[in-house]
Amino acid sequence: MGYLVNGVELETDDEGYLLAPDYSEEAVRVIAQAEGIELNDDHWKVVEYLRGQYREHGHTPNFRAMLKDVGELMPGCDSKALYDLFPGGPAKQGARVAALPKPYGKGGY
């Protein structure tokens, strides 16, 4: 399974994570639509945060670190708000929607 973005199929693993990051806005839109997520400004803030963390560290943060950081970026944002944005799990579904490779598993941070 892959995502068709601007006529190019992006390769994914069996869980729908990209094998290589794609930093285009169109990739985010295509993946969010496939996930049943209607993007708003808060989604984009989280996407940009996750992409920045991936660029800087080579992986996305675990949920606990994400919650702390996003809470500083978006005052009042708590775990419920993040799960409202990404009901499949903010760290995992968020990384998928951000067009990034699969996050590390439990204990891999």
C-alpha cells in the first residue's frame, strides 16, 4: 500500500508509515484524508512540530515528550486535545499523517 501524491506513489510499510519522509503539504493532505482526518490549524502545528523533531533528531518523540513540547507551543493543549486531533494516537498517527517514517517502539526513545 502506498499513497499517490502528485502522481508519484510513496512507498509505505505494512502499517501505512512512509519508508522515507516527505515534507510536502500535499503528502500530509493525502495521508490525513486516508486516515479520515479533516486538517485544521492545530493539526498543522503538530505536523510541523513532529517534522522539526524528526529533522533534528532523526526520529519523532514519544507521547510524553510530545505532550510536554506541544503544551508549550499550544497553551492549554493536553492529552485529550491531542487525542481529539489524532484519535489513532498522537505520536503514532501524528507521525503517519506528518508523512514521516514509523516512530520507534516502546522503550526505543
